[in-house]
Amino acid sequence: MNNCDQYSRSMSSLYSELQTADSSLNSVVTSLQAAMSLGAEGANGTLTQQNRNTIAQQINDISQQVFSVANLAYNGVYVFAGTKTTQPPYVWDTNSPGGVKYQGNGDVNSVEIAEGQSIAVNQPGSSLFGAEDSSVFVALNDLSTALQNSDSTTDDIGNAVTELRGAYDQLTSARTFFGSTVDQIASTQDFINNENVQLAQQQNSAVGIDMNVAVTNLTNA
């Protein structure tokens, strides 16, 4: 019973953290959709260079917003840093592609939710936002640069939008982890709560319920 209470408290904390992460990533999805729309607008051959520069600044603002989310901290832990959770995973670095450097790692944290049963509880930033020369930040920077370059053709800007679309697809694909894990935790919590009620009702019975075995069986199923 005590172990189950401990697992339940742990899952409640994880549930809140994962929901926060998923909600924050949803704001990134919205921002990148806006950036792609702005890029398509910037590829219009009738725009002046001043118009393009204005759009480029909006793209830069979006990059700042995404950067803030990429460094999301929850209860003092950086959510998208892999297992290097004590420092921000992304820093501004003019020597790195896109002007942003990833200093987290590609490892995944896991937490025990039942006796002998653990689940992964995070996605590293390198899987979501990318790292090195292929990332959301590189794509946003390339789009901004194409818009500000007076020699850029509409095709150059369109190619930058296509690059951003690839980064967007990568992020939205990796993001599904959070929704599915939240659902798994919610289901396991409901099961534990229901079994705790039954256990309390049967506490004077000679036949009890091994909660740890029951939760493990549910998770395996």
C-alpha cells in the first residue's frame, strides 16, 4: 500500500510536468506555423526589401520565443535537456549554426511507476528542436537571412520555408511522446486509485490484492 501511494504521488508530479511540457510545445507549434506563413508571404515577388526586413524581424522574434520554450524549467529541472537537467539546454552562440548551441544530451530519463516497471518521461531537445546544423533555430535563421538578403530570389525564400517545414514536422512527430505518456500515466493512476478503494474494502478479508503485481500487469498489458 505504501509503495503504491509513493508511485501515485510520483505519477501526479510527472503528470503535471508532462502536461506543462506538452502545452509549451503547443505554443511552439503555433509559432512555427506563423513563421511558415510569414515566409510564404515574404516569398511574394511584389514585396519591397523593407517589407521583407519587417517580416525577417518577426521571424527573429519567433526564434526568441522558441528559444525560451526550449529552455523550459519545471521545479528547477530543465525539461528538454536530456539527462543534463541542471543547466539550460540551449544557449546563444554566434559560432554555432543558427546562432544557437545545444548543450544538453540525447539521453532519456525514466521513472519507476510500479514495482520493476519504468517508463521514459522526457524527450531531449535534440529530438524536438534539433541540434548542431539541423534544427528549428537553423531553419528560422536561414529564413530570416534569406528575407534580409536583397539578392535572394523568391525560390531562395521558398526553400528556406521548406527547410522550416522539415524542422516543424520533426518537432510535431517527437511531441506525440508527451501526449501518449500523459495518457499512460492517467490510466495507471486511475487503476491504482480503483484498486486502493477495493483494497480498503477488503482489508479485513483473508484474500488481499498485491497492488504492485496488479499495476505491473496493467502496465505490461
